[in-house]
Amino acid sequence: MTTNTVQKATLAIAATVLVLVVVGYFAMAPPVAAQTSTNTSTSSSGSQTNVQWTGMPARGAFRQGPMFGGGQFAQSQPNVSVGQTFTITSSAGKYYVAGTPSTNGTASGTLTFTVTGKLAAGYTLSVKSGSLTVAGTTYTVKSGTAQMGRDAATIVGQGATNPTGTFLLRASAHGSFVGSTGTVSLDLQSGSSEYLVFLSGSISS
């Protein structure tokens, strides 16, 4: 066998071994969870911003995310259904004139919420009835929307009244809104008057 023939055979064997090593490496390597690419965009100010895409989130990421309270999807929801109503009737109340806390007095009210939707992260509500008596004037609720947490213990929302007014509200139940007691805080504005209202009372459903 000539020298050239020996050299060619040796090179062929080496190439075959190299291919087998590379193939074996990729066969044993763990699968990549997500591909990452970086796009660079230029803002109006001329600076560059890197936007990264890391593919689909890992299984369970939404359960653990801060938006939904860190794992609370694993907990069971209270027995709340669409169409169900909650009525908060005050047994005690106080109001303060915004910006002038020394001007205050007693307040009372009744608010009725209707569950309009049930989602994994909580509930959507409408506020279609109720009234608030503040500084000698009774305001009737004519519309409103709210959302309730997954545990059915907190409500935040907004609405409108007649005489013309708007309000923001936050309600908390001692337990859940499926029959208990609770408190409601409202910021009620009507014309040039604005009141901070605090009510406590019973919750019926």
C-alpha cells in the first residue's frame, strides 16, 4: 500500500470518528426549553433598547406570577356563581369632607353587587343599586362596576350616583362576601363637594 493510500485511509477514519462524536453529543444533550433572540430597536432619542423574547413560559408560571398573588390558583375558590348578589347594609358610618377633616358627620348606606363573571383570578361585578346618605343628602347609585378577588374577600370599583356624582370604593369582608360582616370605604364627589365615607355593617347574599 502506498503512502498516499495510507494517509487517505487515516483521514477518512478520523472524519468518521469526528462525525460520530458530534452526533453523540447532540443526542445526549438535554432539550432546550426556549429559544432566546434579541432584537434591537432605536427610540426617538437615538438610544437603543434591547427587547428579549424567551419563548413560552414554563408550565405553572402564571400560577406563580405576582399578578395573581403567587400560587393562589392552587387554592379552591369560594362557592360564588354568576348572577349571585351581595348586599352590604351599614350599621355604622362616618364621613369627612376631603381636605377639611374637621368637618365630618355620620353616614349610612346600602350597596348591592351582582356577580357578572367568574374568572380564574377573581370575579367581575356590577353595582346597579344602593344609596348613600352623606351630609344630609341621599345619593342613589345608578351604575357601577367592580372586581372581587379570588378569595371573595375584597372588592374594588367605581360608579355614578343621582344627584350627579361619582365614587370610588373599596370593600373588605371579614371572611368572604358569602354572608359575613365587612367595611366599605368610598371617595364620593358631587359637584364641588367631595366626601370620604367609611361604613361598616352586615353582608347578605
